[in-house]
Amino acid sequence: MNNGYLSLVLHAHLPYVRHGERDDYLEERWVYEAMLETYLPLLMVFDKLLADGIDFRMTLAVSPTLLSMIDDELIQSRFQTHLAKTVELAGKEVKRTMNAPRENRVAKMYLERFREIATYCRKLDFQLISGLKRAQESGCLELITCAATHAFLPYVETEEAIRAQLLAGIETHERILGKRPNGIWLPECGFTPGLDRLLKEVGLHYFFVDSHTISHATPTPMRGLYAPLQTPYDVAAFARDEQASRQVWSSFDGYPGDFDYREYYRDIGFDREMDYIAPYIHPEGIRVNTGLKYYRITGKTGQKDWYEPDWAREKAASHAGHFLYHRERQVEEASSWLDREPLVVATYDAELFGHWWYEGPLFLDFLLRKTVCDSQHVQLITPSEYLAKYPAQDRARLPMSTWGRNGYGEVWLNEKNGWMYRHLHQAERDLIAAVHSCEIAKGQNVKKDAWVSRCLKQAARELMLAQSSDWAFILDGQTVVDYAVRRFHDHLVRLRELLDMIHTDQQNDARLVEMEKAYPIFPTMDESYYLPFHSHRVNVSHQMVAATDYQQAKRKVLMLSWEFPPHVVGGLGRAVFDLARELVRQGTEVHVLTAAAHAEAGQEMVDGIYVHRLNGYAGSEQGDFLQWVFQLNLAMVDKAEQLSREGLRVDIVHGHDWLVSWAAMEIKERMAIPLITTIHALEHGRHQGIHTPLQQRIHESEHALVSVSDHVIVCSHYMRGEVQKLFGVPDEKIQVIYNGVELPEDTSVQEAELRQELSLGEGPILFFVGRLVREKGVHLLLEAVSRLAWEFPDVRVVIAGKGPSAAELMSLSEQLHIVDKVRFLGFVHDERRNQLFRMADVAVFPSLYEPFGIVALEAMAFGTPLLVADTGGLREIVRHGENGAMMYAGHVDSLVDQLRWLLSDPDMRHKLAQRAKADVQQNYDWAKLAAQTAELYHQFTIASKWTATAT
């Protein structure tokens, strides 16, 4: 019985690195290595399966740049030379290892393998295209396309340039492979709302996205990730399966990391003596990979053992069976609730199979055979076949997304590569203007028209080559940076030169021919790709891709927070202020709605932040607290409506904790804008459970808020786990962005005067600052001090803060007979708090519950030795014995032991404090954290704008 389907999809791509004038470019070697290690082994797997009558199904996306190179006679000729030299080297290795049986066995394996590939190549006449066509014609392999030069489409500015990338890609695919593609692999799975309309216009029927794209779809699809999703423009989006991906891709437990598989990073190109290896590496003596590697992964250490081909073969078979078993369990479970046979889509870079993972083609061979011949539960299928079987799909709008790092666009737009886009966007605009202008002027001079057309076609090639996402990817990874920058620069310089020729009417035929020969790609390029497709157009990619490209309007954010300086009860108000201030510095316009509390109601500007202080409509927070919260929320909604009527158009509403939940949800609904929520703490955590009706009400408000929010921010991985456990928030909807801390100025403190003012004596000082509630553990600190009184009679405790437990803690100090050792200061202003941090010998935070622990960061920033409980976010900040000390949460004995250690060892305190201060500077800078938040705003702003546009 068939329970469901498996669609295996490989994406094969390399940037266009053909260099006709020279044969010694290291980057061109990428093509030969991929042909030898991936593309030919895959074709040989397909051929053997067909020869054995195995009716398999697989989808292969081949980028137009890669197709163009493997169809190029020069590349074919140079690869033939590369293969011959590799066979020769393998033969030399067999002779060299004659007296080393284990090495010799591997050398013979390589010689046999390379000879087999050489024989297969001769059968194809080195035309890999013919092998692809044969597999395609069998019906077992579906070949699909990609954007012409693998441009990252969400960051292409104009519709015309996106459409040109699509049309040139489709034309290249059809011209070389003889069949028009039905689907497309979007480069880097990069989707942005509205792109589906362009895919529809050019005749493509499906594409692939990462799983979080479907999870964030509006409305939420009923069939989840086990069926494609139809976009508003009737193009199907297939989601890659996370579990299937992780089993292969994961750097921790993915199959390629098995200790019996071949080690990629030990190659004889680096191990053999230069005289021996010189003919097989770069002519200038640059050592490169030869493909001959003798070791297996062995373990996580540098020590490697000899590769055993039989062991690796057994593992490949075992892993294929393991992979199939899990897909069977997946579809079996999904079929129990789905209204159709579920589909699991497993997508990978093709180059993983053979190049990075030597046994990858063998794994695929085993997997395809096992699935076709043995599985009773899973059947292989292509996306086109699944759409034909189930033409009716759920329909929804998709947000911007990729399969890159963190799921959005940060790989292709960051501080290392953001500078590229202003040049690309200007080039797009200039080329489009030139094409449009020349189209109007066409017909006046036939000869000139032909020459201008050649210039425009070549300018289009140069632009497309500059748009390749590979250059931004290389800059992000900091690999062959010089090559990427040179290629990017040279293509845009040529484009500018070509447009100047047209504008000045100066024909330079020799120069034009030189450019055409340098990169002979897209021979049938059509400059009309850059003309508008419709008179009525929606610009899919007017993306505001960076805060550096700056024809963009400033993003406006409406923040809701019940506390904000000077009204600060806990760490929330300070965190909101610091975040808002840094966002403003980075170019975001921030409006904060907050309670007036003890300040006057009204609007003021605080460090560039628009602060709107509001009075609730009834009561005060000292009376019926829930009623006060609700009335404050009403006032926030009314204020947001007023600001909207006055012309403020905000892009995002950002709520902080449950106290603003109703207002946040209502503003999201009324204004139709995304809601991002930061959860700073949870009621369940504060009280180690829900015990009272009030706590239950708050808990329900938290649940409602995170459910309605488009995205949830938490300040620690501990809080991420708590939110997910209590409210079932999916992984893709939640993100950890730490709180930060402003680094203090190194000003001196008049310690003697402060000690005298507070009657602290000359002994060591323990300092606590925070809200006086039981969850902060101050009662444990008082008890610990009473136990240490005899050992450290001069120790003093300074407690700053207010809260409902203040009277109880004062009474406890009397009961413990340490009244003379404790100073309760109540609420202190920032200046006094900073003085106390600088003076303290140890800052102590023995919390029972601490979602993050901003006070710990503040202590670290001041260089104050730190002792915290191992709870919540504190254990992510503090590493015991490295940058602070840690006690077991709730255990006073542990607190006593750690205080004794720190008070007895001033040198250790200094060492811990210095390391802690360095950690703050590196990891908890508000500028970096605000940039992460701004990127999240950007993603949801773009998704919101283009969802509205598509609608």
C-alpha cells in the first residue's frame, strides 16, 4: 500500500567561470572538479538504473551558467585534459603504493573509477548534455531551470531585470536541453511576494521554498508542509522537508559526517612532495585538490585512519535504508490526517553528492533502488507528476524567505557585500532606460540598429553576470574575495562602456567583439527582455534592500511598552529604551506608546525617540491592576488611531510583554501591519507554575499575544524553550535576540565618600539591584551573609530596588541579626546605581527565575565581579570560573560556597571581571542587536508590502 510520495530534488549550479584567454584560472577548475566528482557520477547512476529497468524519479535543476559551460567546446576540451591527467596521476599512485596494501587498495579504486568515467565520457563524446537528455527522455529525470546567472531575485530592483533573468534562463534551458522547463529553482530559494506573478507570466508552474515560508503563509495552509501551496498567481510552491534535509546536510549528525566515509580535507595535492605532484596542480605551484584522498573521517580529532571502500559502501547502503525508513514513517503519519497522499520534498545542492560527499552518488543509487523495489509505503514522484495528480491546492500568500543562513537575506546583504547593490541597481536602471530609448528610435538606420542591438545584448550579458549571487556569497564567506570583486567590477565597467558607446554614437567594433568573446554566454540574448511586459505593472522588487541604498523612506515602528524611563520597574523599560535609541541611530523612526505613570502625559523627544506618554482611562496600577492594564491598552489604541489620522504610517507594531497584548493585537488588525512581540518574561516562570486566577488571566493573555504575533523575539535560548513548551510556537516563528548593555564611560567613583554616606565601613561590598520579589532570590543572599558573618565580619550588602517583598526582606534581615550589615536603598537613579556597581566587590544575583538577566550584563560592563544562579538566561551569559561564578538556583549552601571563594580571592575576582567585560564588548553590543531587530522588521515590512500589493 502506498502511503505517500518522495520527491528528490538536486540543484546543480556553478557561476560562469569560463576564461577563454587563459587555462590556469583556479576558479575554472571548479567546473572540472564538479564534472568529474558530481555530474558524471550522477549521470552514470541514472544510466545504470535505466539499464537495470529501475523506474526511478528525480528532479534536477541545472543553472543556465552551468549548462552553458558544460555545453561549451572549450570547457569540454580542457576537461578532457584534466581527466587524462587525473587518470595518469592515479596510475602513478598505484605504482607508488605497491608496498602499502591499504593505500594501494584505495589507489586502485581511484584508477578503476577514473578509467570508468573516462570510458563513459568517450561514449558521450564528452557531451554531458546528451547524457542529461537521455535521462530526461526516459521520463525518470525531470530537468528544471534557474535564473540566468543565479541572481538573488529578492534584491534585484526592477521587474524588467528579474524578468530578463527568468526569460534568459528558460531560453538557455530549452535551447540546450530541447525541452521547455516546467519549474524553476529560485536561486538560494529566494522568494519575495509578487515574484510568483512574474513566474506565471513567463510560463513556469512551480518553484521551491524553505519550510518556514509555508509556515508563515497567510492564511495558514491546512495541509502543512506535505503538499504544495498555490500562490495568488497560481504558481505552486513546494516546501523542502526539514527532517530529510537535516539527515543529509547536518554538520553534527548528517550522513556525510560518518566516520567511515572518505575525508574530504586530506588530498595528495597538499600531502605529496612538490616534485612529484607539480604536473597535477596549478602551473605556478599552487597546491590544489586532485581528488585523490586516502583517509576516512575517522573521528572529530585531526588523527585520520586509512579509507576502507567496503566499509563506506556498507554505510551508504545502511544510510539509504535509514533515510527511506524515516520517509516511510513520515508519510504514514501524515496520511492518517491528510486528505490526500502526502508529499515529502528532499532538496539538496547536487555538488554535495560526489564532490563533498564522495559516497553521495552511491547513496542515491541505493536509495532509488530500495524505494522503487522494496518500499510498500513510499513512491518516488516529480513535482510535475504530483501537480497533475492533485491539481487543486491550498492557496495562500507567501512572505520573503530563502534557504540561507537564518532563513532570510542576510547572506547576500550585510556589511561585507551591501555596497554592491547601489551599483547593480543603477546599472539596471541605466540599461532599461537605454533599451527603452533605443526601442523608440529604432527604424531610422538599419545598420546602426543592428550595432546598437549588439551593444545592448552584450550590456545585458554583463549586467546578468554582475548580478550573480555567487559574488555576494563569496564576500559573505570571505573565500576568493579578490576574484569575486574583480569579476563584479569588470562586468559593470564593461556595461558602462557599452552604454557610453551608444550614447556617444562611437562604434568600436573591435572592443565589442573582444567583450563578446570574453564571456560567450547567452548567444540568443534578446534586449527586449528589458522592456515593460504590461502597461500596468506592479514592481515586485522595489525592495529597499539595505539601509545603504537610500532612495528608501525611513522605516517607522510603533513600540508598545507599559514602562519606559523614567518609569522603570524592572529590566523591560531599560531594554526597550536602549533598543529604541539604537534603532533610531541606525535610521529607524521609533514611536513609543507607554504609560505616563509619574510623568506628565504628552509627547516628547527622548534621544531621537518619539515618546507618547498616556494616562489610562480609569484607575491606577495601584488598584485593580488588570483593569488599569486594560484601560492603558484602550488609550494606546486610541493614540495609534490619532497618529494615523495625523498622517503617521507605521510599518511594524512591536509589543513588549503581555501588558500591551490587547492593544498590540488590535493595532495589528486595524492597521493591517505585522506584529512582532518580544516576550521578556512569563507568568508561569515567575511563579514556577500557574496557581491563581490572576496568574491564569495573565498566562492566557501571553498565549493569545504570541499566537497572533507574526514573529516572537525572546532574549535567551532558555526563554525560547519556555515559550515553545507552554504555547507551542513553531521554530520558524521565534528568534533569540539577546538584550544588550550600553558600555559605561570609565569615570572614577569617590568610593570613600560613598562608603561614608552609606555607612559601609572598609570591608568588601556585595551588591544587588533589581525588583524586590521572591523570584530574585534576595532572601537567599541575606541568609548566606548571616552564615558568613563570622568568617567575613566586615562584609556589607547593598540592596537597591523596590517591590512587594521589600518589607519582608527587611524583617528577614532583623531575624537573621544582620541589620547592621545590610543597606536597603530603595529605588536608585542610574548615576547612583553605576557608582555602586563600580564600588562593589561582587554583584550577586541569586535568582530563582531570570529570563535574561540584564543586571548581570550591567555588572560585567562595569567590570564588577559577578555571582549568579544557574537559571534561565543567566546560564547563557555566565560561564563559571571563566567570566563569573555560578551557584545552584535556590540552594543557599551553594551561594555560601561561591561567596566564600570570591571573597577570599581578590585576584580571581579581577580575572573573572576582566574576561566578563571583554565578553560584553564582543557579544552584547546594542548596535549589533538592534541591527538584528531591524533586519527582522525589514523582512516583515517587505512581506507585508508585497502581500498587500499582490492582493
